[in-house]
Amino acid sequence: MIRSPKTQPEFPGPRRWGLSWGGWFDNRRGEWWLLAQLALIAAHLLPPWPAPGAWGYAWPLPVALGGALLFLLGLALAAQAFWGLGASLTPLPDPIPGAALVTVGPYGRCRHPLYQALLLCSLGVSLALGSLLHLALLLALCAVLGGKARREERSLERLHPDYVAYRASTPAIIPRLPWLDWRVL
């Protein structure tokens, strides 16, 4: 039995997001950006290197606790941004065709609050562990998320005519940080 597109249910997930095997090979919807992002996030599970005690001093407990709190704050902000996107959520930099442009809630604070939350989590892990490796992962994540956001915004401009005004008035990821906020100030 063949169903017409109108009778097929709309399920959130890989098919709705446009994920396909071909896309992983040719990057048609920005799958390589997602792959780089996921690899960097997973690399945060690596142990600290060099170990904080390797230089002959103990990592300060207040710094480690502050890092843990930043990580938890990042998780809370990520959940808020995740739910704020609703049906417009996709892990790819190419938006879902026909999805609404979300500019309220966490998206009124910055254009990419999920990316901001990921960077906050990464900074928290770096401070909690006192690891140069994790600091390098944070910097690499800044580069990947900045590039992914720029690709996403080119698509959003084509889909939503009012995106240009939103971009001009709202920080990208981190306000006034050149690679992470490219508004004309």
C-alpha cells in the first residue's frame, strides 16, 4: 500500500531533520558540521591532560566547583533553548523547510542559545578538570559552532525575510566576542 504524503504522520527525528546516508558523504545539509560538533562534545569525556597535579600543585577547589556550576548552568540553558525551539529544532545547520523563526525566550537573548549553552558546559568542564586538553576542546568547539552558525544563518536569511533585522539586533552566540558575535555594532 502506498500512502500519499498527506496521510503519512509527521514524526520528529532524523527523517524530519533531513538526515540521510548520502548527506553524511556529501555534506548536503551541513552534516559534517554536526559530526565535528558531536566529536568535540564526546572528546570532553577524555580524562584531563595534563593531570592537574602533574605540575606539582593541586587544582584549586573553588575553581573546580565553579566549573561544575557553570556546567550545570549550561545544561539548564540548553534545556531551555531546546524546548524553546519546539518543532523548529534540528541538529543540522540547514533549517527545516517551513519551520517558524523563533526569536523569543532564550532566542531573544542570543540567536544561538544552544551553542552558547554548549560552550558554557565546555568551559565548565575545562575549569572543573583543570585540563589544557579540555581548554583546547573548548577553543575548537568555538571554531566549529561559529562556522556552523554562519552556515545556518545564510539559510535562515533565504527562508525568513525578517531574519536580517533579528540578526542586527541580537548577539549571535557570545556578545561582543568577534568570532562568536558578527553583528555590525
